[in-house]
Amino acid sequence: MAVPINTDEYSINSTQILNIYKATRTIKKTQNSNLYNALKSIYEDSIFVAEIQQLWPQLPMLANLRCGLWYSKQFHSACYFKSTDGHNNNWAFSTNRLNLHVALLAAQEGGCFIVDSTRKGKRFPDSLSKTIPIWTCVLNRGVRNYRKRMMMMGEEGPLENVDHGVCKADDSVREPVSLDWDCSLHLPLWVSAVEKASIEERLDEWTRQLEDSGADIASLALSLKKPLRPLWISQRSVVWLNEVPDHESWDFTPIILVSASASTGVFQQRTSSQFSWIYIPGAGDDEESWARGLTPSLFWSHAHDLMSLGPELCNQKVAEIVEKDRVYRVQRGQNAPQVTIKSQASLENCKLSSSEELPSHLGLLSFKMSGDCSSEESLILWLGSTNIAVGATLHAAEASDVDSILNCDKELLPANLSCTCLYLPILVGFNLFSQFPFFHIFLDAPFCPLSCQSRSPFFSQSSKYDRFSLLNSLPSAVRFARSNLIKGKTLLVCCHDGEDISICVCLAILIMLFDEQGSLDDGKSFGEIRITKWELRRRLVSLCKYATKARPSRGNLKQVYSFLTQRESDLIP
């Protein structure tokens, strides 16, 4: 017999369940946005990271931007491997983010650490579990193929006096190159066999893309003694301290991937001797939603004070630190925007897509890229012999040997500079021409007055809010670059962080005015080639050999491509 169902009862229960679900999400968001909880979680996780580093203290430690940057007081350098390149059915090997400096550093030092974290309750983010393993496998295959080609060249091959890709000091010693090179795909055990097989089907295609991109595989082949291979360490890993092997004894170059946070998917109540707090896995992620203007460098400069104050006074102390740093930078004429705290709802509404992430704000953090790279001069990167440099606006005024500056940031440079400057702010938040008709004066004029020090509130921090700002500004940028470069002057292109806008502007200048060897030919080679997306990518790879922190967004690269393909007749007068 059929049993009658009380639909009203079920609808009431469904409403109650929905309300409980909403309440749970609200509680989690409140806990997640608590500043002290986030900073305390980062501090606790950093202790684990430091302990792992002491297992192999000779190896350099790198931060995977942006989350990984919070988990240590000092990193050797930084890298950029996106988790989206490792998502299931979305696997990719990005020639825009080759991170060759990581492979070269690992080859030089015998290995390296890469630190990252995740909030999703997993042991490792996809950047560590799949993106980097794909990257190591493709690079290993590229090196092997390069060495095979050199072997086939016979005695004239440049690698004939190389053992495992390392040049001998005595050129008279000639040994054959070993081709016993591990090119297999190494993934963690929790990645299914089906997913691994699907990734392996794409490896040959990715290797061809690497070889066709113009990447400097020769330098990597010359320096890499052993093939790259990832290893994974998390807070759940068991390491016997009396049995830690010497990294030099391994038959591979280790890329040790450290997931900083515990892999719990829930918030845990923890207590210390003074305070009670809630542990947040991957607290360093999505810093716009909780950091309140605090940067990793500022945090580690005041970490002891922040941890000792507790939850009640933490927010006030952070506000004082951020404001004090802002005033300090204003007094030095540096970029120091007023910090605005947004609500969680507004942050969710303003979320950018995963393909167009905001550039990281590194603050005053210094990376020890080499022996003398702690100086500010090292933050201005020269692009080979082209007389073009790229860097952040923060360091533009202090750069030496610069005859002209193309400033793509919203911040004005000091008025007392002796070099020629063009102020071309490619950081527009909305249509300036409709709201401020006078603004066209600044873009049309060949040189912009630099005496005005006022900051315009309608500029946004990132260029990604205006879809065509870069496209509309590139003609002026190329004309300014050409007028100085043909006179033998040096040119510095700067933007907020020196990683996105300035890179795209330099890319357009190099393609328009230089040949592939980096010689200025005033557009001759540009008129003889056909610009394709692959050609654009190849030239970007060449640029990234010098600007290792380059992270141009996909949207900005599309604007460069549109500029080169649609306006060829108007680029050079």
C-alpha cells in the first residue's frame, strides 16, 4: 500500500538544512578572514618549512607565488607554477611560464625546494602534485633530445667534451655524452593510473612545444648533471632524521616540493600558552581577503610582536605597521597607495578569473638570486644587449646607466630626474576619456610633466580591469622607445611590479624594432615575418631568459598580439 508523503514536512526540513549550510559557510568565512588566525597559522606552518630545509641546508628554497611567499622569512628566489595547469582534464605545459631559472638553479646547486600550500583540504596543491612533475618531465625530454642531436653532429657537436651535460675544464678530455636519461613521468601515488596515462599521451606534444618555443635548452643541457625529479614532503610525511640521505647520492636532481600546511579540510581550534586560535590550512592563499595591506616582508619584520599581541590587538597592530610603511615610502617618493579594506562580499564580487590572476605584491622582500642580487640595482633587469631594461617603478628612480624611462605605472617618478621620461599609465580602472576629457593631453603629448605629485584615485592597481588600456597605449610606447633607441640611448620600461605590463610593452618593442638576435633594425625584420601566436610566444620565451620573474597575463598578451597584427602600417611613422 502506498504511504502518503508529507511534502510540507520535507520542504521545511530542506529549508532548515539550507539555513544550517549557509550558517556554516558564514562561520567559516568569519574564521577564515580573522587576521590573527591566518598569521598564526602561517607562523606555525613556517616552523615545519624551516625544519624541512634543515634536512638539506645546502639546497636553495624557492617560493611558488603567491601563497608560498608567506611561509619563510627569506627565500632564495621565486617561481610561478599555476595549479590550473595541473587540474584534471586541464593539464598544460606553459611556455609562457617556463621557469627555466628554477631548473638552472637546481642544476647549479644539485637540487632545490619549492614551497606552496593549499586551502582545499588536500595534502598538496595541484601545482605541486601535477604541474611541476609535468614540467620536470618535459624539460628532461627536451634535454635528452638536444643531446641526441648533438651526438648525431659528430665531432663538431658542442657537447662532445661533456659528461652528463657538464663541460670539462680541460678541453682536451673528450668523453661521450651519456644518454641514459630518465624521461619518465613521476607523479605522486594518489594520482590515478588513468589520469597519469592521459598526461603521458600529451608529453610528446609538450616537448615539441618546448623545442619550438626557442627556449635555451642548450644552457640547461650544459649545466644539468642528472635528470630532474620531484619529491613530495608534507606535514604527514615521515622522515627518519638519522637516515636522511645526501642529495648528491641520488641519481637525479631533486626538486623537493614542500606543502607547508596540514592537510585537514576543517578549521581546528588550537591553544597556546596565552591565546586560543583557529588553524587555517593554506592561510597564505588569497591574501587580498585577509591581509589588510600586510605583505610577507612586513609580516616577518614584525612577526614576534604580532604573535605575542594575540587576536584582540592584532588588527590594530597590522594597521599601524601598514600605515607606517606607507608613510615611509611616501617620504622617499615611492609607490604607496592608501590601503582600503573591502568586505568579504565585495571581494567575492570582484574576483578575477583563474587565467588572469592579480600580480603579487612583493613589498620590500629581497630575493637572493645570486651573490650580489641583494642590491636594488639587481631589480633592474637588462634584456641582453638591446639597451632595454625592465623593472618595478619602485626602483626606477635609483637605476643607473638609464637615459630614458617609459613609466607605465600610475605613480609619477620624481621630477628631478636627468633622463627623458614618458608617463604612460597603462593602469586605467574605467574610461578616462569619458569621465576626464582633459586626460588625453597626457597620452598625446610626447613627454609628460613630472612635477605633479598628486595621486589619481580613479586608477586601479592592476591593468586587468580595463580591457583595451594596453592596446591603446602601445603605439605611443613604441614611438617613444624608437626615438631613444635609434640615438643609442638606453631605455627602462617600468610598471607597478615589473612583471606584467612592462614585460608586455618590452615584448612589443622587441618584436617591432629588433631582430631575433637582439639587434636593432628599426622594424626591418618585423616587415619580413608573419606574426602568429606561436611567434609571439617564442619571443616571450627569449625575453624571459633575462626577466625570470616575468608573469604577463593572458589578457595583456592578447592585446600585444592584436596590436602587432592589426596595426602594422601605423606602428612606425
